Amino acid sequence: MRLFEAGSFRRSVLVLVLAWGLAGACGYGSAGSRPNVTPNSPLAASLSPLVEQTMRELRVPGAVVAVVAPGRGSWMQAFGVADLKTGVRMGKDDHMRIGSITKTFTGTVVLALVDDGKLSLEDHLSSFEPEVRGAAAITVRELLNMTTGLYNYSEDPGFNATLDRQPDKVWSPPELVAISGRHPPDFSPGRGWHYSNTNTVLLGMIAEKVTGRPLSQLMQERIFRPLHLRATTFPGRASSAIPNPHPNGYMFGNNAESLSPTQAPIPASEAPQDVTSANPSWGWAAGAGISTASDLLSWAPALAKGTLLKPATQAQRLQWVGSGGAKYGLAIFDVQGYLGHNGELPGFQSFMGYNPANGVTLVVLTNLTSGPQPERPGPADKIARTILPKLT
């Protein structure tokens, strides 16, 4: 099985695990605990210079970094600027688009429906979306762990060209799935691994079909409200708004260029473009979420511990595809023992992870998609990679 493959920035999680050089107790409850973050923690002295150096290297306008490290303290700090034109500083409470971290929300909703007996991990896609090619051989489990072989619609060149021409376009989930269907599968279900947003969009469609309710409402009821994630939202498809306060989001180059394996470095004289108002509906269940560092400090351990799921279901979630330092479960990754996800879409990049072995939680949010060099990792991933050795 080929587990991790190189690709465009849309597949940010596998880009992360490749960039890292890498080939829990489960509770069942209804509420999470808020982290107590000390602003002047001793962690600041050792970690702040690392963040600032990485930001300079990748020309990151702004970032928010938060750490909870039992026995060593907790720390949250905003770096840089939220707006390159006005120079307004980043704030620790700024709302950011979190890209594929949204997959952990969608996956949790689906697993909660499994707990309710409304779904089974072995149900076939044909029971819900029979028009999808090969649906009779694809299971809910394979949608969750990215082993369906379904083509990732966000790697389609025409799709990316449309994103550049019409950044305000409102995409529908069936429209996104149809783009995938114009391409042959990458492999037969269960015979490989390929990170594909198509899988998670289909999971969102299944959740809505099974319940008869919008995915946004399901996330509120199943995740945001029980864990008191008051700053976390899943906006309607027609909205490109981000709750205040929020930074502007920036990117170098464009979406179509990100697909090129020979993308040239961005000249030092070129400024990143402001893409804050680009509509994120193309990500929907796979990437349209918005959150804050504080909320993600609560969500990461709840996700890893299975706070909102039955123990047996969480055990299924943590059945990994792959081995060694980088593995993927049911809408969750394990990178060097940190359970969580990362995310990326135009203007923003994010990392969220919790380590059950030492209790450390790390959240990194940036208002830049990628640095001026085409190589990976992205800015939030690079900051996380730099910080994590200091937290072991």
C-alpha cells in the first residue's frame, strides 16, 4: 500500500507527514474543560524565538501559538500583524479559517451517528449516494480513513483555475463530488491511501441525509455546544465572512500554480495577496470551519481522548492506516504521537495536536497559506515541527 504521496497544497496533512521526514484512554461524556493559559509562562522564553525565526524565514504576517504542557506550564502568544496594510497586530482571540481541521468535526459527527445506531462503519456508500462511481464497494470506514481511492476534486486543474477566476463562487457538495467523478479512481477501495477532500464531503452529505438536518446544526449539537467551543463555527456555504476579531488571510502565488511540481520561488520583492474574502464553500465538510487557538486547545484533547464518543467507537477511530511516525485514523492523524489534524486553504494554515503520553497540546494558526518557497511544510506545520522537540 502506498500510504503517503506528494501533491498539491490541498492535501496538507500528507504534505505535513512527508515534511516531518516520517515514512489513549477513552472517556464518554458531554463536556470538556477549558485550558488555563498563563500569558507569561517560562515556555515563552524558549519557544518565542523559534516562532519568530520561522516567521521571518517564511514571511508569515501573523501567527497565534498556544501550548499546554503539564508540569511545565501553558503559554499563548500572538505574533506579527493581522493586516499588512494597516499594521494592526494579531490578537490571541482572533478567529481563523482552520481548513482540514474541519474534517475532525465532520468525522466526529459521523462517529456519533454510529454511536446512535443510525450508521455503521461498514455501511456502503451506495446506500446514500449510489451515483458515485464504485459506491457499492466503498464503506463509511474507508471514507473516514482515506482509503476509498476516490479522486480528490481539489487536485483538478480546472477546479483550481475556477478558484482563481471566481474566488467568490459558491460551490455545492454534489458539484464537488461530480468533479471527482470525472476522474478514474486512484486505486480500488481499501487498496491504497490517498488524501482526498471528496471523502469528507461525502461524509457530510451522508450525515445530512441520515438526520435530515444541516451539517452546521449537527456540529453545534454534537461538538461545539457540549464542549463550549463558543468561538468555533461552520458557516453557511454562501458566506465568506469570518467573525470579528479576525486577521486578513494571505497567500503567495495562486491556486493553479500550487499544482505545479516545478513551482518557482516567489521573488523577495513580491508581496502576498490578500484572499480573506475568498469563499471557502469548496471545502465545506472537509475544510470550511473557523475557530480560535483557545477553542482548539480544548478540542484537540477531547478529540484524542474520545470525550464525545463511546469507548468502542473511539477505539475504532484510532485504528491507524500506516505505521511508524505518521499514521491516519478515522478523520484524525498521529504524527510522532500527537493526535489531531492540520489544515490549509487560501489565506490560512493551521496545526492542532495532543500527545496522550505527556499530555502536551499544541495549536498553531497562521494567516498565510504558504511561504515564498514552493517546498513544504507550510508555516503552521513548520512552526509546529520546530517547537515539538522542545516539548518532549
